[in-house]
Amino acid sequence: MSILQFCLPDKHLGKKLEQCRNKMFRIAFSWCHNEMLADDLVQDTLTRALLRQNQLKKTDVLESWVIAIMNNVWRDHLRRQKEFIDIDEHIYLNNETPENIHERERIIQRVREAISLLPMGQRQVISLVDLEGMSYNEVSQILEIPVGTVMSRLNRARNAMMNKLSNENNESQVVSLHQQQHRLKKDHV
């Protein structure tokens, strides 16, 4: 039995909160890019949810309700911080070739960097809609903004990411071309 299920009189609610935990961690990590901070955000969120469980009227909106609480916890954290620090990711080993792992990690890192360069509002919307598959209405309720704002932020975020990623591709192709030309000149000399 988990601590959530032990603390809640409604055992069904405890199980649903426990099931939301992984999703909450993924969302928190996409917002802050720090495993320890994401875990702290989830813990603080669950604490607040437990303290305010009587405010939840319908359990079918539990996930949106908890993520809305996490958004408030995240805002509180940002207000307390003067600087946002990103940490390096851990590389997890598996049975794939090193080349495949490296390429996938490079792509993931480029996407994370592109997301981290977005303004916070766009970062939150793109992580909730594109990474977690939430509806515009859910995101609107969680972030307490109109659906039209969700849609416009998402559009701007996607365009900014496409521009950033396509510019990086063009730059890497130019560098590769220059390196090949340099090798050809060196071979002919």
C-alpha cells in the first residue's frame, strides 16, 4: 500500500493519484529539465492535492486538477528563483548500437534545447499538448488561459522549434560540406 492510498479515505482516489504520478513527473521534467526538481514539484503537488482533496468534486477530472496544482507549484518555484539552471541528462544503456544511441540522444537533446529556448508559456503548452497528448480544453483549464491562447502559443512554439531545428540542420550541412572540401584539397596537394 502506498502512502497516498494510506492517507486518503477514498482508496480509489489514492490509486488514481498514484497512476498520475509518472505523467506528472514527465510533465514537470519537461518544464524544468532537472530530475530532482521535477521530483520535488511532484511531491509538493501531491502534498497540496492531499491537503485540498475536499475541493475535488468529480474524480474524472483528477488528472487535470492535479496538473493545475502542479502548474501553481511550478509558478511558486519560479517566483522564488532568480536563475534557471539546466543540468545534463543521464544516458541510459540498452542493447542498441552506440551509433543509434548517440544519434537518438543528439536529436532528443536538440529538441530539448529548442523547447528550453521557448518562452515559459509556449514551453508549458507544447509539453502538455504535444508531449503529453492533452486536449486544448484541458490545457486551458490547467494553465488558466483561454483556449485561443493555448492554440496561438502552441502554433508559435511549433513554428519557433521548426525554425530552430531547420537552421541547425542547414548549419551542420554547411560545416560538413566545408570539411569534405577541405579533405579533397588536402588529398590533391
